[in-house]
Amino acid sequence: MSSLENMKDQQIQPQPYWRCSKQDFFPEESFQSWTNYRHALSHTYSRFKDRLLSRSQDSDEIEKLRKQSENDMKRCLTWWDLMWFGFGAVIGAGIFVLTGQEARYNAGPAIVLSYVASGFSAMLSVFCYTEFAIEIPVAGGSFAYLRVELGDFAAFITAGNILLECILGGAAVARSWTSYFATLLNRDSNSFRIHTDLAEGYNLLDPIAVVVLTIAATIAMSSTRNTSVLNWIASVVNTLMILFVIIAGFSNADVSNMKPFTPFGVEGVFRAAAIVYFAYGGFDAIATMAEETKNPSRDIPIGLLGSMSIITVIYCLMALSLTMMQKYTDINPNAAYSVAFERVGLRWAKYLVALGALKGMTTVLLVGALGQARYITHIARAHMIPPFFALVHPKTKTPINATLLVTICSACIAFFSSLDILASLLSVSTLFVFMMMAVALIVRRYYVNGVTPRTSLLKLVGFLLIIIASSIGMSACWGLNPSGWVGYAVTVPLWFMGTLGIAVLLPQQRTPKVWGVPLVPWLPSLSIATNLFLMGSLGHMAFVRFGICTVIMLVYYVLFGLHATYDMAHQQPQV
């Protein structure tokens, strides 16, 4: 009897957080021996089929998986915190760096239309995120939502892109931080980078970016509440500086600088829109804060929709003020606003703008460190990466291991890679994830496992394939012949008929409990089309890099992720 009691005591006794055993990284049965692993590999096909068809449940994501972290995160955030998290997560390198870069090389003064187009697409994605975040309030964000609606494999592919987005996003912002820091000290934007003989795009080493990432991660690991307070104070100051940029920019405007308005044509507008979409990235971090939000069903919609609506207006005004203040051919692509103010005689404003940009990028790194780590935490809870990264520290109530993983990877990439390489690849991953979210929302509304008839399911799959294929077709038509109309005469009606088929022929199987996206399936279908269209506007090298990363993800999945998640799903309940 005493031995049984001792075993129970050992099971109940909490383990120390700082540990590093094989069981923390490979606890699944398939990895307990080489014999087990060879057996798992020999059953790869049957296991893949099982995972492809398996879908999680809302309750599993909310309750069961959360236990994998051993400790709960602290509920300490309100809608006010989430609003400022939205500002802190989004307003940073995108508006201060990419605006000048894309206005100079792709869009000209029409960069404002690029922000309108990408902002419209982003708002469609925000609607989708809001409905999911209310009904499945967990740290996993889009990963958790896709596990529920599209299954494990689709969630894994998305998880890989989320990881890529997290790592590259942090690296890109940290590189931009260095550029503006140099400008603030009246130095060339590359003056603090180490010049080497490596390949172009990887030859400017950036140790400052590594230091900045480390500091942001340390603050995020210490306390969510303290990070929130620091973020909204810094965001308020940054917002005041942005208002100054807009007012001062329009005060020194010259309408003649707006001519020609579209020097690179409509094609350039959408090519720039696909890149500056990165400027809207980060709002999904708000959804990952659900476990730390006091009232998710009320606070998340206010935080998401409120902050993104205001940010879209701010971006358009800032882009317009820049191109009215300076001819697009004279814009400095590395520090556009600072140099523009200097050239119109406001030399002192150059330093204020650089300081404001630094504040904005610092808050992006802070909020990014929070949101990215929570993505990683939930992915690790599902055992798609080692569960070691799912652990929440008992004192700080933050996922320290997950934060360290993202920070170390981001720092390594930021040390070598230039911003333009990171931005294009990041945009592909972001647009892909948001497209998948729109598909998942349509599935959630029109399919419920065990309720929806098989014929209705087949119709839904068929209509979704038509929507996706026609959207890809529209993107291809644009890429091959932007001025042609024959391709659109086929693809646009197909998209319309696919969406109409869902709206007319299929009854909705689920009604949102608190708040739902209006005009379903039209709005999510439009989100699919716009995200795929913007993806098609990117250069081919972005897709080459995206393809290489996807192949690496699939190799990892076949060798590790598939078997870990299979064992997790089929483990015997402990008695």
C-alpha cells in the first residue's frame, strides 16, 4: 500500500521547470527505442491517413491540451490592453521602412492605394480571427482553429508557416531597428553593420539586432502584465509621434509630387500591396492572448477590430503624407520619413521620427515575443514540436522555453539576412495562413462532424475547391497578363458561382454563440480571393524560398511530427 502511495505522490509532485531529459523532448512511444521508431516509420502511410482525416474538438483545445503546460497563464488583460497590443504589434517596421521602399521601387504615390488594398484584405482576416478567438480562446491562435476545422495535417502546414512568420518577423523588425538607430545618430543606415564578403543580401552582419531581440524577449519572459503596461505607455508616445508625422507631412506637402500617381501601373500597386501586407502582420498576436484575457468574448473583438480599423486609417494617411512631401524618385528606401523631413528643412524632425520609429519597432518586438511564444506553446502542446516548449513557468506564468526558441532562431537569421529578403518570404507565409483561416471559417459554419450529411460535405469540398482554384486563376491571370480580360471572364464567374453554391445550396450547421462574421460565405470567400491574389503579386523568388521551407517542413513532419501527434492522439488514458 505504501509503494502505491509513493507512486501517487511522485505523480502529483510537480516537476521542476528547468529540466532537460529525453522525456521532455521525446516522450512519445515511437521514440522510446530504435525498434519503436523503425516500426513507426513503416506505418507512415496509415498514420498519415489517420492524421489527415482527424479533427480536434473545441473542448480538447481549451481544456485537454492546456494541461500539457503544467501551469496556467495568468488572466490579467482587458480590452484596453489588447487595443494597445494591437498598436504595439502592428505599427513598426512596416510603415516606417516598407512604405519608402515600395513607393520608390513599385508603386510611387499610389502606395496609399497599396495600403488600402492590403488593409482591406487584412480586415477580412481580422473578422475571421475574431469569431474563432471568441469561441476557442486558447494561446494557439490560428493553429488551434485549423486543428479543429481542417485537421492535424492542415494545421501542421499552417504551424510551419506560423513558425516561419514568427522567426522571420522578429528578424525583419530587429534589422529595421538597427537602421533607424543609425539614422538617429546621424549615421548611414548600414554603418553599425559588419561588412563581409558573403553573398549579396547576407553580407551585412547585424549584432545590434541580436541584442535588441534578446532584451525584448527578456522583458516578455518576466511578466505579461508588466510587458502590457510598458507596451501601452510606449505605444501612446509612438501614436503622438505618428500624429506629428502626419500633420507635419501635410503641412509641407507639394501636390506636384503626386504626379504621376501610378508610375509603375496598377501592377506595381498590387505588387507593393503584397509586400506592405507585412505592415499589417502581427494583429493575430492578440488572438494568442486569449488565455490571459479576463473576458475573451468581449475584449478580443474590441481589441482586434478597434485597433485594426484605426491602424488602417493611420497607414493610409502616413503613406499619403510621405509621397506629398517628397517626390517618389527621391525617397530614401531605408529611412524614408527621416530623410524626407530633413530635405524639407525640418532637420530636427528627422531625429524625432527616427526615435518614434525605434519606439514603434521596440513595441512590435515586445508584443511579438509574447504572441509568438504562445503560438509555439500550443503547437508544442499538440506535440508537433517537442512538448518541452509547451511548459509555462510557475512563477512568471509565461512560456519561457518557447520564447527562447523563437528568440534564438530570430537572432541567428537577423544577424545575416537583409530586410528585403525577409519581407517577401514573410508576406507569402502570412498570406497563406490568413487564406487558410478563411477556409476554416467556412468549414466551421457549414460542417459539423456527425451532423452534416456526407452529400453536403462533398458539395462543400467541391465548392471550396472551385473558390480556391478560381482565386489562383485570377492571380495567375494578373501575373501573366495584367491588362487582359479573357482570363478574368472565366475565373471571376467561377469564384462567384462557387460562393453562391455554398450560400444557396448548403444550410449553415453552426451559429456563432456571441459574435459572428457577417455575410458568410461571401466575406471569407472574398478573403480567400484577395489573399491568393496578393500572393500572386509577389516575385518568383519569394515562392522559391517558400517552397524550400515547405519541403523542409514536410520532411520534418514525416520523420517526427506525424508520429508524435499520432501517439499523442492514441495514447491510453492513465489509470
